Amino acid sequence: MNFKSLIQLLDYFKEESTCIEYYENIRWGGEPVCPHCGSEHPYVTNRGYKCRDKDCHKKFTVKVGTIFESSKIPLRTWFAAIYLATTGKKGISSVQLGEQLNLTQKTAWFVLHRIREMLKDKAPRMLGEKNMVEADEAYIGGREKNKHHGKKRSSDNLSVTNDGQPYKNKKAVVGLIERDGKVVLKYVPQTDANNMVAFINNHVPKDGTVYTDESRLYKRLNKTYTHKTVKHALNIYVDGDVHTNTIENFWSVLKRGLYGIYHQVSDKHISRYLDEFSGRYNTRHLSQQDRFERFLIDSESVLKYDVLTAYV
């Protein structure tokens, strides 16, 4: 198999049995393993497998313990959804995915969130070991001038606009990006020096090189890193090797996707959307098939609907 388009993928995965055999090879290398106890060499049943271990003896299929668990959607449809969600630079909405795959919008929304669960970085590594790192923050949300900022009033300790609608500040996202490398993102309640420096310390080794703008949030980096700034306030955007254009370009793609495709995201789920955009960016150099298989390898993560929709 060497597909380069959705048509080629669907032509190959015509039968559910083909999808199951392919996924079993991706997950188990052709040798089934019980997802409940880890026992090897289960025996085949009419619907899957059953564990030989006398203390377990549970039935299972290749879907158990993965994002596909308890889903009645055929793997062929799941594979098409993964392809559509991970190949478009700005993503795909649940409405559009549902129309293209004959799913309800609610089901498509759940499918996309399970795919985002799969896109989480399962093996994070330190940045800047070979490349220089750029750090910056972005703010997600509507334009402040459209929020009646000067007319908001307080009622029962809740900030509301003059028409009674809740007033929400923009969401703050901090990011680190290697030049020609990977990106790491995090949603933070507020951008302050403590949050920013702690985030950078967790992802960039000491004595690394970090480029930022002239914001006061980054002044403390001088104690630990080779820290260089570019002065945007003076309309200087490149000073030799010093610039933040790489992370700025990423922010533009992120915002176009969130505003143009998803329109708005909640505080509860924004981290999942960040996983989606960073997952696509960090695999951009892979072929479509290699990227597809890479994501399937990371699919051993269960996300149930009641957990996803639970109030936080």
C-alpha cells in the first residue's frame, strides 16, 4: 500500500476485514496481545480473541484499549476521518466531516476529539538540542472592540456585557518552536513571567538559545539561557539570526484554523485543539501514509463520551 489521496486509501480499505488485519499489524505486529493483562497468544473467537490467562480469560478485539473502543463506526470510516483530520493544514469541522462521511454532527464531533486524543505527543523531548528555539505567546478570541469592553458591568461577581451576555477575555496560549523542528503549545490561565519561564524551563535545556520579542515576560531567561530579543516596537522583525518569524507563521495557521474552521473553542477543550495543530505541524515532513501510520501507532488511548463532556 502506498496511498497519496483519500481515494487511494478507500480503494485499499474496501473491506472491514482488511482494515482489521492492517490495524492488528500496526498495533501488534501480527501477534495479538491481550489489552487487559498483556498476555500473549490468545485464541481466536468468532468475533475476535479471548485471553488464555486463567485469571483474565476476557474477550477482546483490536479496538479495545484504543480510540476506537466501543465505537460502532467501521474502521474504514475511522481511517477516512483520520486522513481528513490530519492532512488539512487547518483541520476540518464536525459539520463538514459528518457530511462527507455520512455521520451526524454529534458523532463527527466525538470522532474528531478521539482523533485529537491520538495526536497528543506521547514521547515529548527537550527542544533546542540542535536548533535554536523561538518563544512567543498568542491570544485566542474575538476582537476586544466587538466585546463592548467599555460598557461591561458587574452583576453577582460576573463580568457581563451591556446586553447581558458573559464577557470573556481572550485565551492565552504559549508556544515554543524549533526552526525546522517541532512545536510545543500550552494553554495557560494568564501570561505572566512565572508561567512563561516555567514552561520554557520544562522544554528547553539550560544553556540553550532562545529568541523572543522584547516583552518583559522573558527578561528572567537571561539567567539560564542565551537569550536574544528582536524589537518589534521599533519595527525591527529580523536582526541577523534573531527573529520570531517561525512561531509567528505558526500562530497565523493556528488562528486561521480556529477562527475559520472551528469559529470558537471552549476553555475546556482548547488543549485538545492545540494537540491537533501541533501534531499536524510536527509530522509535516512525513509522507501522507507515514503520517497516517504514525498516528495509528499512537492510538492506544481511550476517551469516553461522558468523560469528554463532563463538567469541569
